[in-house]
Amino acid sequence: MLCRALAVVSGTFGALFPGRVVETTKQAFLGAAYENPEDLRAKEWYVYAVRLQSALVAVAGLLAIVLGVFGGGEDDAEPEDAGEPVAS
């Protein structure tokens, strides 16, 4: 459930602030390899793609939560043969 909630939160943040996500990722991954990562600028289509991908992650997280709650919640269910001794 925590992973699903994290997907919703991070996806929503990325959909609302894609430029911020791109800048943070750029600093984190390119900062060690390049002398001037702050001079690099993402193209507009890339920022749009980050927004779209983040929105899809948020929707997928919401669907996973809804299906987990209303679909029976198989995550908490025990396996059918749990606790039964194995016949040899």
C-alpha cells in the first residue's frame, strides 16, 4: 500500500511540476559527470513527456489503490494451503 501511495504522490508532483523534476534529476545524475549541468536545458517535448509519464504513474497508483480496496485486497490474503502439513 505504501508503494501505491508513493506512486500517487510522486506522479502527482511530477505532473504538476515537470520542470522541477527535470532540474532535480539533472543535478542528481549529471552533476557528478559534467562541469556545467546548470547550463543544459531540456527541450519542451521532454518536459511534456515527463508530465505525461508522471500523470500516468499517478493514475496507475490510484487504480492500484482502488482495485486493492474494492477488488478484494489479495495482498493481505493468506495462501490457501498455508499452515497445512505436507504429506510425504
